Amino acid sequence: MMTKRLAAAVIAAAFLFSLVSCGGEAQMKETAPPVIDGAGEAKNVELYCAECFTLYEYENGDSYIVTDDGSKYLVTDLDPEGIDPDTAVLRRNADHIYMAASAAMSFYDSLGRISDIRFSAIKESAWDIESAAEAMRSGDMVYAGKYSEPDYELLLTEGCSYSIQSTMSDHVPKVRQKLTEIGIPVFVDRSSYESHPLGRCEWIKVYAHLTGDIELGDRLFEEQKEHFDRLEGIESSGKTVVFFYISASGKIVTRKAGDYVTTMIEMAGGENVFDFLGDDNASSTVTLEPEEFCIHAKDADIIIYNINLGGEIHSVGELVEKNELLAEFKAVKEGNVFCTSRSVYQEIMKMGEILTDFHTVFSGSGDELKYLYRIY
């Protein structure tokens, strides 16, 4: 049977190979950028780790984006003719954007471009990015209906430039079709499909091309990459970790091996208790019966509870109330129970800091935590 340490070595080797071959799949799916009068030659923008988009930059600053599902986008100030009708044309440096992809707000926040977002598919109380919540409180950003039921009249009346949607819009294709029909192009954010956390961060380059802040986008990505670089090659702490939440029905939901969260746990020196879980299913989570969960997790050194989906808790007592079996867990008895902050899932451009928090917990360094907190 493969030992934990050997398994970690195999995972690390696979990760290093993924960096060497990074972008291989995306490169296979490349679509040649169109020739545009006045734009000049288009050159491929080198990517470090992202696999779900390919990016080209024209000599005049226009951009061409192809995502892994075959979607094509031209970012331009021109009025090009003869463009493939399947290519969405997006105005560079546009404002009055309808944001229906919560994770993408982190990119605009990092770029200092929250003011570009006029319409939100999420109400103010659901934003964990303070600048977005503040913009809604002040009226600079307004609610324009959820992603599946946009307020088309409001979007048209106020001149929505384009909509940024998550892949949830795949479940309501009529909405995307309707937006396009009324002259509102749709860009679908696929950053959540990146298997590596830095791949998710690298989508900042896409949004930097949309806003025209290309150098800033590159710098922001490098800042996150530095956190990963500092921990590259660290040895395992030997601490076993379980990351989970308890659903309303009482089931336990944990992450699969190879998911970006479990990848970060391994990279930060932790050993994922459920590193044997995984299949070809597109979902990144696994639902377990409490008894099965306890068999594997009761002796874990560290518990990390996901409050974003499991509900906010402030004490170990509140956690045990959700399932009394947890009272017998080693981590509960030894006081090594942590929770995620609310903003973890919306803060894509803080992956480096979140990784550092994981390492702080696993190493016991005592450094201040930003995105995790201990409960007693």
C-alpha cells in the first residue's frame, strides 16, 4: 500500500510535470486570431499555468481570447468588419458591465476597477468583497436581477456594455441568447475550471486585457505567484488535514483529491485525509455519510470547516451541534479546529495569501491568519 509520504511525493511530481506541460491542452485547442484591418499582427501571450484560455495581443493593443470550450472574444476599440459571428466583440475599457459571475469581481477589485461594474446579479448582502458591497450601498452598482433572470429593461435603459457570466449560465442558455439578441455581448468566466490555484489567479490577465491594465495584471499575478514560490519544495509537516462542511441534510461534503483546495493543502505541507477520493465526475466535491466520514477523519490532526457552504460557526460547541460524532475527533479534543472566512471563495486574487494561511496552520508558526480562524 502506498504510504502518505510516497503519495505526497507522487502528487508533487505530478504537479511539477503539470507546470512543465502547462497549457498543453489549451494549446491543442488554439484558434488562430482573425486578421483585423488596422490592428497589426497578433502574438500569443505566454501563460505560466492557466489551461482554460489562450490569449493573443495585437500590435494596436486589441486582444483575442479563446477559452477551452471554444468560445471566442475580440477586445477592441475598433468596429471590425468580417468577424466570425460566433466571436463576441467586447469594448476595451468598458464600464456599465453586468456582473453575473461572483468570483470574477475579485479581478476587478484587484485592478481597482470596481467602478466598471454598474450592474450586479448578486445583492449587496451576498458580497464578501467589501468594495463591491460598498458600491451597492452607495448606488454606484445596482442589482439587475440574478443570472437566470436579468432585468433586461434596466440593462437596456442604462446601456449595459456587456455581461460577465459564470458557467452557471450554461443551465439557462436562453438568457445568454436573449442578452446577445438585444445587443449585450456575453463573456463567460471559466476560471473555476482551472485545476491549479495559480491557474485561477492567472485569469487576471484576461481581465487586465479587458480593462487595458495589462502591466498591472501581470504584476498582480506575480505577487500571488511569489507566495507559491516561497513554499515550493517544502517538506510535509506530517499533519493530516480534513476540509469539509455539513449540509442541511446532515451529510458530510469534502473535496476530491486533485481539487484546487486539496492541491493547496498538499502544497502548504498538509496531508489530505481523503487523498484517495476522486473520479471522472466533473464535480470537485464528494458527499459522505457521517459514519463513513468519521472512520477516516476522526484521527485527523487538523479540521478546516468551510463556513461558506456549511453555515457560519463561532465555537467548537456549535460545530459539534451539527454532528455529535465530531466530539470524539482528535482535532476537536486538541483544539485544532479552524474555519474559512466568508470571503475565501470570492477572493480568487488572494490564493497566495490563502496558501500562506494553510502553511501557517500546518507549521504552527503562530503567524497572523487572514482567511482562516481558529475556534474553541
